[in-house]
Amino acid sequence: MVLKLLGLCGSPRKGATEYVLQEALREAATLPGIESELITLRGKRIQPCTGCNYCKSHKTRCHVKDDMQELFDTFIAADAFLVASPVYVMGPTPQLAAFFSRLRPIHHVFPGALRNKAGGAIAVGGTRNGGQEVTVNIIINYLLTRGLVVVGGEIGGYAGGKVWSRDRIEGVGEDAIGMETVRGLARRVAEVALLLQAGKVAAGV
């Protein structure tokens, strides 16, 4: 069985974060049984959740008609996730925050949609200590609130992938240590996804 590892890029630009995520997906796809896909929030129209409770009261999806309708289907269809964001004001981008806020129907209407699926977090900052760890932790909280199994990186990478880009794509390649945390995370997310799937098959669920 082939598992789909989805890379979600929260950057509103085509730059270092998208490059880092592509490298992570390539690393994960070296494991047998893993195929990858990248989606980006760049250019997408996604309104943030307003807490209107329509999804909860009507037991359906969000009634707001924007690009989140298609993204919702793509996201829940995947088997595992790598979520990446550039650091904006010591946290993820507003676009990524809006995306995860709009996944609220999963909790109220489709509670098993992401159950026992693995996810990992990646942050790319323009300065060496520009908020990458804070951003990774916030993304982890996003994943936890949607019921995902959070996977950390290898020893030294800990919570996730953290890269210093110097605000340019070329800077990513100069941060060998940071890119190794990303590749280590990608491998572990893929491995855990395969193990979880094997467990589901063995348990008949």
C-alpha cells in the first residue's frame, strides 16, 4: 500500500519555505511506500474561522465559500503531513493560522478524519534565532488540536525542522545543520506513518 505524505506550505510567497518543504518531501519519498504531494497557501483565499458554530449546529462543513473547500478535501485525504511556515512575528503566517482554524468541522463533524495520522512541523526564519522554535511549537499545537499524532525530529532536531534562511533561498543551503533537522523529521514522519498504517491493518481498523 502506498501512503500519501502531504506537504502544506503556509508561506504567501514562493521562496525559502517552499524550497525547504520540497527537500523534506523528497527525503521522505526515499522510503518505500511513500509518495508525496505539496500544496501551498500562496495565492489562496482563506477566511479565518469566526466561531459562528454553523458547522457544529448543522453537522456539516464550513458554510464560507472560498479556497478552503477544496483544500479541506485534499488535506483530510492524506495519510501523513509535513507543515511548514516562515516565521512571521515569532509565529506561523496568518494564512496558516486561518487554514487550521477552518478545520474546525473535523472536531465537530468528522472526528475520525485525521485520527492516527502522523504530522511534523517545519519553520524557516530569516535570522538565526528568529522564532523558529516558537513557530514549530505553535504548528505542533495546530496539529494536536486537529487530532494528529505529532512526530518530532531526530536527536538534535527535537520538536521539528528549523532552518535559518538569511531571507533568501540560497541561504537555506548554507544552513547544513538546519536542513538536516528537516530531513530527519521527514524520515521520521514517513516511518511513523508506515508503522501506524501497518498497525491499522494488523488491528483490522
